[in-house]
Amino acid sequence: MPEPPNDLEQILAAVAEGALSPPEAAERLRSGEVRYLEGFAVLDLGRAKRKGVPEIVYAPGKTPDGVAIICASMLERRKRVIVSNPTRKQEEVLRRALPGVSIERAGRALVVGTGEPAPTGGRIVAISAGTSDLPVLEEAVAIAKEMGIAVKSFHDVGVAGLHRLAGPLEELRAFDPDCVIVAAGMEGALASVVSGLVAVPVIGLPTSIGYGLGGGGTAAILGMLGSCSPGLSVVNVDNGVGAGATAALIANRAARRENTKYDRTPGPDL
């Protein structure tokens, strides 16, 4: 069987020949849509349709004007954009460049635009070991919510006072999440503890919180990677985007299989 056309001219030719219907052509174009932006960026506007994870603007290394131009271009095609880890200067320029557009802080991220993503039925729990871990965890939560996930959060329940985890665990089980994110710095032990107590996948999110040798997230990520608790997977240090996207993909896959109460757009094929 020949490969389906993906090039724009091939798709248009296939429609003209009757080999591809207009709705099929539109779907093909949306899933592979790219936009070349002023010679410095190539936007993957079809990522959300193709993969289930929207394109996110990673701010470090970009100029403030570059971040603003990218966001403005993306908002021409969608209602919302997430900017990961912008500087104060980048945020100031973005706010000036987009007057009247809602820009809200979500930990280390900015959520730019209007409206709310449609719920998919997926559920995750987000847990922080300490309040210093919140900026990274809240970025992960913002990504998950952008993907239609319902999120329940518990904060400051690290192993220095492990009894604080008892109540949240009861609420967690009642919420019945599809996945759990645990953000922890220092030695990162909380991820292993939680993973040993729940029956769903756990995403360990090590943060760059800690003292001296092993600080900067080194001890946390090594502790999580060395965990003997099955069902714990680990993203890189401070990678809230990766943790949120992974947890949301798991939850959305579970929702598509099990929950029929929501009007959901079919996700990408495996």
C-alpha cells in the first residue's frame, strides 16, 4: 500500500484526484503543520494533534523579542500558549507585546491566552516534598492541565515529616488518579516512598534544591534513578514540562480506554 501523502502539493493533488477527501486532507495538514518564522524559528503547530502534547515555548536562550514573536504567531492559530522558564525581562516584553491578552504565572511557566482546555477525563495527582519544589511542580501541573487533565495537588509532605503524607494518601486514593508526579529536591526520597504506596505509575521530578555536595539536583536524580520501588520513572532535573507531559499522556490514554462520559477527540495512534 502506498504511503499517504504528507507534502502540501501531494495532498492537494490527492484531493483533486479524489483519492483523499477534504476532511482527510484537513486532518493531514493539521497534524503536520509547520510555520517558518522570520528565519529563526520553525513552529510545530501540528504537535498537539499528532502527539497529544502541545508545542511549548522554551524561553531560555531566546531573546525577549523572539519569545514575544513566537507567542504572537502561535496565538494566531490557537487560543493558548505555554512559555517555559522565562526571565523577568522576557515576561515584561511579552506583556507589552500582547496588550489585552491574559498572561498568568504557573510556577516557572507562563500561560498565555484565553479559555480552558476541554477535559478528557484523565486524572493525576501532583505532590511536592517542600515549598521550594513548587515552581517546578506547578509548571508540570500547567502542562497537564493544558492537555485536559484534572489535577489534585498536595504540598510540603516531604520525608523530614513523613507523617504529613498520611492524610494526602487517603485523599489520593479517593481521587483515583491515573498517574502521580512527585517533585523533590535534597535526596529525592519522597518519590520512592510514594511509589511504594500507590498502584499507579509515578513520575519522579527531581528539583535543583539542596546543599553542597549533591546539590543542584544531583542527589535527587541519582536517588530516584537508584530507587528499588517498581513503577517509578524519572525525568531530568527541573524538567516540569517532561513530567507534566508524560503524566498527562498516561492519564489521557487511560481515559480514552475507560471513560465514556467525556466528548474526546481521538488521540494519536501508537
